[in-house]
Amino acid sequence: MKNSAWILVIAACTLCGLPEGSARAEEAAKSRALPPIPLSLNEVHAWIDRSHPLLKGAGTEKVSARGKMLKALGAFEPILVNDTEIERFIDKGTTKTQSVGFNDTLVEARTPWGFRGSAGVRQAIGDAKIPDLSFGNGQQVILGGFLPLLKGLMINPENAELQRSELADPRAEVKISQTRQDLFLAAASQFWDWVSAAKFVDVQRRALGVAEERLRQVEGRAKAGAVAPLDVVEAGQEVQRRREIAIAAQRAVEQEQYKMSMFLWENQTPTAPQLERVPDFPTPAAVPTAEAVKADKLQAKSDRPEIREVDIEAKVNNIDLELAKNNLLPSFDLEAAPARAPEKFVLGLGYRFGAELRIPILQRRSRGEVMEAQAQADRLVLVQKYREQQVVVDVDNAVSAIERAKERVAAAAESLRMAKTLEEGERFRFSLGATSVLFVNLRERNSVDSEMQLVRAKADYQKALALYQWATGSWAKSQPSAVPVNYRVGASFSK
């Protein structure tokens, strides 16, 4: 029984202490800041898609395109017309005055195919005769129309402007795609420059720490009389040299941070990335195969904004060429409309009909327009061939850059391995007194140079991958691949 009582007491005490212990553990977990997640290139591109002012500025091209479409459609919108005309005259051979006229209320409209029409109601004013389509008391249905049978039929300046405005939206999309491509490529290059600069700082700081530790060791050995005092000077000079290089590397990474901020906009302001979010270089991927490169070349010929822009320019020029050829035709127009001349009122409110034929003799202007449009069409054919070949060359250049950069990474990694081996061997010899501080410093400098070369090679490899995506037009059609977020509780994106 006593044992049972003690067990119950211990259990009660334990249960009483659990909430307090759990609360303390929870508070400790909250007090620890979350580690920053490395910044990725996809996230940078997502920031550009979301808030970069140049991309937003290019997006206004869509608004401009809609404005051009509305402007072109304005030529074909219906127009409500209310027209009142009165004429006062004296009958021939008398002194009797008479006032007659009309009030027309009608809707006029034109079609893109060249036909113009009107329909409405006319109310006679005064004593006027109405020979056609009369109804009610002095009222008349009025209909009118204009039909070009040759020049202006189907193809006319207003219809051509409407067709051009329909191409304004695709042209705006090309402008946005081109801006997006260029921004993504520039951001990728700057991103890896920033990463490289941060890696350089880390390399130089580690080298400085090694030199400072050696200085303390040499000073101790010099006091013991194991080495000459000049070795202390040599070690001290190396510390100052590496400190100067580390300061320069720090300035370089700060400069790259400022450049990087121009691609990361938050609340209409450039935002510098945190150095804690510098990522490691990804593992080199496989070089694209010949079949994949061939397929990407074919796709790039349709996806690259430069190719699409030439295609749109060719369509616009074809519209101008068709209009110029139509202008070579003689004009033969039919027209039917209500009589509107006031002097005809005395005869009655009727209709007039007409047919007009115009035949230009020299056609200089029209022939000049055709020649100009045809020359532009020939030029665009050559430009399109050039752009297509330029795309092929860009893809081949990117593949070459990937292959050579990958080889450089392998060579630089092997060089660094050998440099580290020589460095360790020289340090061992120095510990035995078989070499001097100078040779140890030289071996360490060689290791630092080899490591920095490896960083440059890795950065160039990532830039080559970005160049391949640009060359194939991948960024011209892709959607944002990441959602930019803040990874620290209560912390901003900036430094």
C-alpha cells in the first residue's frame, strides 16, 4: 500500500509539471528563428513576373492594342443623325412666298466591305409632295446605300486599318515575350554573378583565417627561437595581403547585391537579397542530346519573339500590299439616297440614284504604293531567313557553352584536388621545419586560385543553361514557376 501511495504521488507531480515544461519548450521553439531557405533562380523569375516595372510597362502594350482596335472599329459604328432643313422662296411669276423642308431622323453605318447604308424616317415641313415610301401625314421612310463594285470593295483603307488593329494584340504579346526573355536572361546572369561573388568572399575569409592562425603559430615559435623573426614578418605580410583581398571581395559581393536588387522589386522599390540565402551550385546535368537539340531548334523557330515579330510584320505588309493593288482598280460606285437638295422641295421629297465610273490614267501613286509594299515583302522574307538562322546559331552556341563549361568544371575540380594535396604536403613539411612560410603561402594561394576557378566554371555552366533556355524561347511561353514568399517569421526579404 505504501508503494502504491508513493507511485500515485510521483505520477501527480509529473502531470503537474508537464504543462509548464511543454510551454517552455514551445516558447524556446518559437524563439529560434527559422533558417533561411536558399534563393533560387525560379523564385527570382517569379519576382520579375510579379512586380518588375519593365515587364509591367510592356504589359501596357495590351491596353494600347485594345485602344487601337476600338479606334479602328470607330469607323464602322452606327451614327444617329437628326437633320432639319427649311427653304423659303417665292413662286415664279407670283409674290406668294412658300416655306418647305424636312426633318430627317436616321441611322447611318458602314461595313468593312465598303458598303454604306442608312435608314430612318423623314417628316415633311410645309406643303411638300412625297412620291416614294410615304406613310402617315407627311412622313416618309428613307433608305440609302452606297456600293463600290471595283475599287474599295472588300479592301478599303478603313478595313485595312481594322485588320492592322487585329494584329496589335499579337504584337503586344510579342513585345511582352521579348521583354520577359531579356529580363530572365539578364537576371540569370546576374544571379550567378551574385552567387559567385558570395562564394569568393567565403573562400577569401577562410584563407584569411588560415593566415591569421599561422601568424599566431609563427610568433610563438619565434619567441621560442625555433624560427627567424623574418618569418613573423612574412606571415604578417600575408595576413594583410589576404585581408585586403577579402575586403575587395566583400565590396564585389555588395556591388552584385545592388545589381541583383534591380530584378527584385517589392512595393515599387528594388530589394537586395540576403547573403544568408545564397544557394550552392546545382549538380551539373546531362548535356542535351542531338535529338533534343534538333527538336528545340524547330520549336524555337516558332517560339522566339524575333521570329513571331517578323511574321506579324509580314502580315501587316500583306494588308498594305492588298490595299495598294486594290487602289489600281478604277472606281465604279452605285448610290441610292433620299433627295436632300432644298431646291428640289417644290418638286417633292423623293430619291436620287447614281452610278459613277472613275478611271485614273497614269496610276503613279498606286503603282508606287505597290512597288513599296512588294519591296518590303521581299525584305521581310530575307529577314525571316536571317532570324531563323540566327536562332539555330544561338542554340548551337548555347550547347557549345554548356559542353565547354561542363568540361571546365571537371578540370577545375581536379586542379583543386591537386592543389589541396600540395597544400597539405607543404604544411606538413613546414611543421617539420623542411620549408619556409613563403612556400606554404604560395601553396595556399594556389589552392585559393584553383577554388575560385572552380566557382567561375560552375557559374559559367549555370549561365550556359540559362542561355540555352533563352535561345530556345522557353521563357517566351512559360508561366511563373514559383511563388515568391518570405521565409522568415517577421523578417523582410531584404538584408
